[in-house]
Amino acid sequence: MPFSMKTLDFLFENRLHDSREWFEQHKAEYQKYVIAPMRELVRELTPAMLQIDKQFTTEPRVDKTICRIWRDTRYSKDKSLYRDTMWIIFKRGKMHGTDYPGFYFEITGSGYNHGCGFYHASTGYMDTLRQMILCGDKTFMSALRAFEGQSVYHMEGERYKRPHFPDQPENLRLWLERRNISFDAHSDDADLLFSDRLAQSLARELMLLRPIYRFLTAAALQEQQNEAARAAAAIG
């Protein structure tokens, strides 16, 4: 079954009450209106995602491709028990790992978001990514053409307060001057969100990011090699 207004209503009410007791009393609604359409969307997107990367985790389960609705409040000032958004992710390895980029879809009270990138990229990773850009890496040039040839996604990620690469062309500085990087789109098209056409539309648009994902992954693999070399040098 697709998402519906009842999905958004549940997420809003659950966060508003923010009560384990309320959640347990309405757990059947959570399973029917939130988890069931999330699982269906994962299954429908899986063929397209495996075309992009055969190593993606695609199991339609919470903590595999579907986020938990309860929040980890150990390191947060916000002690709310439950989130009011839900998301799925396709990536290599563990869902919460930070070694690789991934593709995501998130449903919110104002519509939905989707895209590709890192939740939090390491400093070493971003340094490696910049080096590949400055060297004119072939995977980057393909990613650059893909990004500049589409109009669905915009680039996100905290930028340096002061320019680090003032002499580089502006289209390269867009990539170079960031502490983190992702490519994101937002839609408030409720008719599409609540329809059985959602997965097909998402798959078509996420495919636009395929060359960008390949570059981000190439940088991740290169940084892993660099890290291993640094560790070996430290031991030697």
C-alpha cells in the first residue's frame, strides 16, 4: 500500500504525544501506515538501486534500510522519544556506517526529500575528494557533467566560512569549499507521494545521480587506501 495522509497524521500525533504508552496503543497504525509502505517502497526501488551498486543492503527491515522511529537521545539536547520523519537508505555495509555514501528517501510533514551523499563525511574523506577534483579525476569529470546536466538536485553541505580555493573556477569551488557533501531534492507533491507511481518516479530521478555516486564511492575507496597507508607508515 502507498503512503497516505494517515502516515503523516500518525507521525505528527506520535511526536506530539511523545509517549511510549501512546505508541504501544497505536502500534498497529504504525505498522500499517508507516512501516508497511516503507517496506513496499524499499522492495520497489531495489532493482534500480542494485543497478547502481550490487553491494547495497536492500533488506526491507528497520535498521537495515528503514530507520527507527525512536530517537537516540544520549548525545542530543532534544530528549524527544520519537522522530516525526521517517527515512530509508540504500548503502554498502551497515545502515549507520559512515564509510560510504548512500541514496535516501525521507517522508516529512511537508512532503518528501530524496538524494545521495553522506550524512557525515570524515575530514580525511573530504580531503581525498578534493584531491581527486583538483587532479581532474575521470570519475569526477563524469559526476560534474551529470550534476550540471540536471535540474532536480542541488548540492548541500556546510561550506567554509573563508574561501580555501579562491583561484579555482566557480563550478569547482562549489564542490571544493565544503566540509560535507550531499545532493538533495524536496517535493511537496502529495498526489505523487500518496500514489503507486512514487517508486517509479524516485527511481528515474535517483538514476540521475548515478555518476555522482560513483565518484563519491571512488573517493571513499581511495580514502580507505590512504588510511591504510597512513596506519602502515605509523607502525613502520
